[in-house]
Amino acid sequence: MLFLLDGAGVPSKASFIQLTPNSYSLVPPTGAITAPSGDVTITAGSAINFGTSTSASRYSWVFPGGTPATSTAQNPGNVTFGGPGTYTISLTVIDATGNSDPSPPTRTITVLPTSPDFSITVGPVAREVVPGGLATYTVTVTPLSGFTGTVNLSVGSESGFPTGITSGGFSPASISTGGSSTLTMQTSTFTVPYALSLTITGTSGTISHTASTTLLVNLAPPAGLTANAGDAQVSLSWPASVGANGYHVKRAKIDGGPYETFACPSGTSVVDSGLVNGTTYYYTVSAAYTGGPDAGGESANSLQASATPQGGTASPPASPTGLNTRSNKPGTINLQWVQSPTPGVTSNGVYRRAMNGGIYPASPTYTINATTSFRDSQVLRGVSYCYEVTAINASGQSGPSNESCTKTK
């Protein structure tokens, strides 16, 4: 009922107005697949009847692997599936205002071959290792349509295996009727970072099927990062990571980061200079490798190290790098290295051990004036020795260089 008031405030006669609700609905429809009532397994070439009791303005059926592939009928009827596989059928219902079911119902249709066959799967989809590590995969063979044969397994890659990656084989090498086998892939300590796609093939007579997975060879993060504070500088050193041809050294003023990369050396030490005395700096380092289109990458960060530069103090030098040894003459071994980048190095410590079971002494085997080469003539012929070199300044001794081993003539 509606009243209108005139200028004197006197109401008019009452009028009745009928209000019609808006037919637009904000609630989306919900569909249901009536036929079939659940998931179905059939043989190739068979048909399944599809339909719904849901009332809607429009219907959208999708039949992957089926004929027809789609339908807009409420009850499409028989759909034929010609090829083996697993297919997910969906129904979307749409109301008069254009709303559609946000969660369309589905049915899973498993189509088996008409003659004995098998399927093959491999897991996981990828494995990650560092150089020298092993990766294992589980290969599963499932018999279909009464298959009782033996499936022989093999593994390969489109371009073959790169240097340092080999197959350790399957255990067992074949599977009878059905079951699982373990594939082992091996890497060597000199394997470069790589993303290798693996194809596992199962063969039984004239029947052959494949499955794919990936082997990811990543660099191991450097271990044992050390940070030694000096006057407005910090000397950093770390052991080499197998396979790395460079490093990303990162700094932060907050414990735990975020870090910023400030140096990318090829060696295993660097001096961070121009710092503010009394400020604590936090460091981490990652290993890097640059290779071809399928090789290259960066490791995770090392554990964090920190140091606080102080005025009037000096720090031990960074480690020498690039140590190389060789025996050119009987009873002698020649050493060469790249000197520590830290200014003020006065001498080098040469450490020697027997390769088979020997350990390095607590003090240098030889202490020599700062240089980049040395000849050790106090060795036995035909024996293998390993060496490390340190740098020494007024504040102390650096960590060791990389290790290098050789056998005397």
C-alpha cells in the first residue's frame, strides 16, 4: 500500500502496488551424473550410457577419448570409447541466468585393451642428487586384460647419458605378470649439474610401453664457510664444491638475510673490504656452474657465517686456491697455486700426507717465503702424496687450499 502527501500534509487515497521479485539468482546450480552411477571399467570399443536427472537450462558434457567427444543434451545416451586409457568425464549444468556449477561432477572411465597388455609407470617424477650421489626410481608394471607375460626393462635418454651419469640397472631386470622394479642411476664426483630426461621402456614380445622421469644433478652447497674480521674488512674462505666453476658470495646486515651478492669469484676465498668497523656482517655462499643448454645452475646457500670488523685489528688471510701437483722427476713433486688475495702474506705453509691413510700434521710440513710454487724432494719414489697450502700473515694462518694428490715417479 502506498500513500502520497499533498502540500498540507494530507494523505491521498491508498494505492496498491505489486512488486515482482527479480528472477536473477545468485545461487549457482548443482549438477549430478545419474548414469552411470559410479566409475566404470570397460574394454576398448564398448559404450556407456550417460545421463542426468538434474533440471537445467543448458548442459555441457565432455567425453575425452569418447565418441561423441561432447554433448549438450540432458541425456546423451551411449558414448563409445575406442582406445585404452583412463578418462575423466565431466558434466556442467547452466541455469537460466547463466550461472554454472562451480564443481562439475565427474566419472572416471577406465578402458582396457581388447587383448592382453600392460601399463608401465615410474615414480617419482624427478629425483635430485649432488655429484657422486645415487638416485633410485620405482618402476611399476600393471597387467591388463589377462596379461601374464614377462616385461623386460631398459632405460635411456634422447641424447644418451652425459659424462659421469650411468645406469646402475634395474632390480629385478624384468617383471613377470606384474609388479615393481627399482632403477638406480649413478653419478660421479665430476658430473656437472644437469637436468636429464629418462625414458623407461618395458617390452614383452611385440608389446612396448614407456614412462618418463627426470634426474636432476645439482651442486652441493659449500660447507664450512669461515669469516675472519679485520680492519674494515672480512676475509672469507670455504672448501670447494664438486663440479662448481664459480661461487656467489652474499652479504647481509641482518641475521638470516635478505642477502645481496657482492662477489662472484672462481676460487674459494674473497676479501670483503670497505666495511664499517663495529658492524656485524652476515655471509653465505653458493656454488655455481655454467654449462650447455641442459647444464648449469646454482646450489643452495651454505650455512651462514658472521664477523664484525674492528679498527686496528688484522685478520688471517684468505686461503690460496688452484693448488696443482705433478711429478716430473723421480723422487720429486712440484706444487703450484694461486696466492691468497689478502695483502700482507709473508709466507706459505705446505702440508703433506700419504694418500693411502695418511693425515695432515698439525703444523706445516714446510714453511716457505710467500710464493706460488714449491718442489718437494723429500718423498719416496712410486708413492702417492696429497698436499694443501695455507697463507700466513702477521695475524695468523689461513684455512687450507684445495687438496691435490699425485704419485711420484
